[in-house]
Amino acid sequence: MLNRIYAFIMAIIAFFSSLFGLGNYGKVNTYYDVHYGSGEREVYDLVVPKGAKGETNLLLLIHGGAWVSGDKKSSRDSLVSQASSNGYCAAAINYTYISDNTDINFILDEITMALKSIKEKGNELGISINKVMLYGHSAGGNLSLLYAYSRADEAPIKPAAVFGMSAPTDLTDIQSYIDGDFDDATAYDLFSKACGFRFTKDNYEEAKPYLAKVSPVTYVNSSSVPTVLAHGKKDTTVSFSQSEKLDALLTQNGVKHEFIVFPNSGHGLDGDSEQSNRVYGLMAEYANEYLK
């Protein structure tokens, strides 16, 4: 199951790389595998437009892979294209995979560490990075949304907008995953590691507060950052209802957002070219509006 999810993640990374094109390495400076912590996976890639000075804000990719796989390296061409064509810094981070000893809350702390390091790197280069637009697919979408909604006050670089594609938004709804591609054992094991509380079907109710803590829907309010959601109606890995829930809450709280429905796509968002182009356009629009 997890190998299948990872294959989807590789497909979506390739999709966004193709949207941005191959970019021009001659127009940027690249800083790869910079450590933001002492852990093996606590590294980031940063791409900075040549000649950047003053305030030059950030697009940050958080990779997917069910929180247990994936790697930032596959997005390097995309980062170069973003930085060379849009004039913003672009970065992608790795994070420690979830396990019995590491949950999503730990990863959120790592994102803070990474942003602190990126800001310091910017200062060394003579640029000021004050705002960030986060984006990610699947587990990366969950982390992007969760960080933008729940950690904005402590973030070293202020979240200005967020994109969540095929993202888990309500981990308390474990049945929606079991009804899809997950069997019971995989779902309970994965979500126990995700929330940091070991549970089974028998003590699921005890786990709900822990699951809610790592669910973006928990944190939506009228101050939440502008958001774009994208989800395939044929997604059997992360139920379409997950984005519907978040869309409804954003609407109720008056948060500026867009919900792009991919009617013919599954988890990889690869069946609707018009919607894909719309997401690409919105990334450029949101970056130009909220990273200025």
C-alpha cells in the first residue's frame, strides 16, 4: 500500500515539474542538502534568484509519501524553475519519517527549524525572507495546511498562503481511509504513528484528541491564511470528503480560498488537464499577491 502511495507522490512531483518547465540554472544559485538540524533527514534545498536583494520571499514544498516515504530531491528542477521565472526563493525540505518515536508534531517542529535555518541563510546572502507560501501533496499537503494554520504565531517566516493537494485534513475520520485503499491494520498503525498515540479499533475514542491535534480542520478560524485545495473525486487513498470538510470550514469562517475539483482524477491528480492548469495559475497568482 505505502509503495503505491509513494508512486503517486512521484507522479505528482513530475506533474508540477512539467508545469514549471526545466528552468534556467544559470539564473539561480542553488544550495542543496543544507542541514537545519542534526538528524539524517533534517536537510533542505534552497534556490535563490541571482542578483536577489532586499526582501525576497519563499515558496516552500513539503513532500508527500504517507509521512513514511518521499524525498525533496525529486523537486529540484521545479524549484529552479520557480526561482528563475518568478523571482522568489524556492525551497523543499526533508523531514524525519513518522515511527513509534516520531509523530507529526515532531515534523511540525522540524518545519520551524528548517524555516529558521532558511531565514538565517537568506541573511547570510543579503536577502530578507519574511513570508512563505507552503504547498504539498497528500501527506505534504497535510503538513503544509497544518503548519500554516496551527504554527503561524511561532513560525520564523510568516505563512502567507497555503496549497493542499489531495490532503488528509481530518485524521479523526479513520473510517474514510479504511473504506478506501487502507486495510484496518495499516490504517490503525499509520495513524497511531501519525498522532503519537498507539490505538486500535477498541480504544479509538481515546485517540481522537491526538488525531484532532494533527488535523488541519481543527485549527481553521477567520484568521487562517488564504488557501487553495485540489482533490480528485476518484481518490481512493485520501477521500474527497476530506477536502470537502475543509472547504466548508473555510467558507464558514470567511477565509479566502479556492477548491479545485478534479472530476476524473484519483490521488495523483493526473486526469484533468484544465484543472491542473488552474492550480498552476493560482500558484502564480497567490505568490504574486501574498509574497510581495
